[in-house]
Amino acid sequence: MATTDSRANGTHRQDLCPADQLRPGGSAPGMTGGASDQLRINQRVWLTFSGRAMVETPALWRMSRAYPQVSFDIRQASVTAEIGVMAVHFEGAPDQVNAALEFLRGQGVLVEPIEKNMIES
């Protein structure tokens, strides 16, 4: 989706992604307003891409373009022609991280939380 707004020096085109609609107060990318804008979460998940078509689909790249304020780090990956499994760490505002994970699910990626195994003594 794109919006056009005219200015004294001509027409300005601004590309918007779905994430722009979710920012509180319509703030620009990278800007923080109130305290709620500064809340960030860290979430680790397994991403599973089943089948050749899913392995070759750039779902994670698409997610990064749709939600640029959500950062991610691939911690571990195993990819073959038929299946891909990745351990990925996501960081960002809670609503944005959750929306980004839903976006991946919508692309056909299986998203599962990584559970910490803790042994109590």
C-alpha cells in the first residue's frame, strides 16, 4: 500500500507496510513516543519450513520487509531440499513481534516456542 502527499516541491510517495498501521499514534519508524513504545520483548522460536516449495519461499525475508522494526537473529539452522528448521530469536515491541510471527504462520511456516529445559536442584 502506498500513500501520496503533495508538498510545495512536488509529490512525495511513501511506501507503507502492514506494520505501519500498528504503530501507536502513527509514529514514524524508529521514533519512540510514550513508555509503551519502548517496551521490547525477546522471543525464541523454532521455524519449520516443510516441503520443497516452503524451503524455497523467502518467508523470513518477507516478514522482515513487512515488520522492519522487529529484529531477528538466526541462532541455528538445518536446511535440506525438503525441510528447513531454524532456531530464531526475535526482538521488538510485543504487538509487532506477535504480528510478525502471525505473518510467518500465514506464509505456511510452523512457529513453535523454544522451551528452556531447567533442572531444579
